[in-house]
Amino acid sequence: MEKKKYSSYAELDRDLEILKLEKEINYQKLVLSIQKTKESITPQKIVNGFVSSYTDYFKNSYPKILQSIIPFVINWFINKKRGN
């Protein structure tokens, strides 16, 4: 990195002001990022995410569950009518 040579104090002050503004912008970005993270980590959103992931899992496996349960239910009704 090459050192910059200034010919006047005005140039130096201008660059210092630019650096100060860049620092403030970066700080505000960090604060906004922290606020968004806090908003996304609320108990309600965590529970909703947990429930939605299991809901999706059970929606996809619902036909398989029915296919495995239906034969047992039919056999139970048949055995119940026979008196077994």
C-alpha cells in the first residue's frame, strides 16, 4: 500500500471526513444486521420454523402412513365381526 502525499490540509481533512463517514456507514450496517438477527430469533419464529419443518415432513409421508395403517384397520374390523 502506497502512502498518499497531501499538498494541503484541506485534502487531508477531506480524506479524514470520507473515512469518518465510511466508518459511520459500516457501523450503521452492523447495527441494522444485529436488529434483523434479533427480530428473526424470536420464540414464535423458532417454533413456527420447527412446526413447519415437521408439517412438511408429515405431508410428504402421509400416503405412506395411510398405506401401512389401512391393512391393520381392515384386519381389525374383519376380526371384530368374526368375534376374535
